[in-house]
Amino acid sequence: MQLAGSLLWEARQQGRDINWVKGRFEVEARRTPGYSFELHQLPLPLQVLVRFPLNLGRMVRGIRGTVDEIGNLMVGTVILIGVILGVVVLLR
């Protein structure tokens, strides 16, 4: 939205039409990096805690690399919590 707004403002200041805005938006949107969850910026113990359920979720879904990373993290975490709860119940 910020990109679109700034391009509309720029077009108005320079007297350009909406087609110019659309063209510029397509070019700029392709160059703008998307959101990514960068694990390497976390401390190592947190990286391990996040990577384990993330990879567990990937294995269960069987579609490695094409499923949203947050979904993998959530599925892996639920599996991990389920296993821990199962062990705790069995040890009682």
C-alpha cells in the first residue's frame, strides 16, 4: 500500500496518468523483497527450538518447500506438544 500510495503521489506531482502508475508499480513490486522468516538471526538455542518442529511439520505434510513456513512450524509444534503430552500421560 505504501508503494502504491507513493507512486500515486509521484504521478500527481509529475502530471502522469494511471497507466504510468500501474507500470511503475509492477516493476517496483517485483524488486521489493517479500517477508521472510530468517532463522539465522536468532540465537542458536532458539534456532534449534524452531527448526525441529518446522522440519517435523514438513515431513508430515510431505510437500517439502512449497507449503508456508508458518504452517509447517505450527503443525510441527502441535505434533511435538502431542508427543510430550502422550509421554507425560504414560509416565503417570
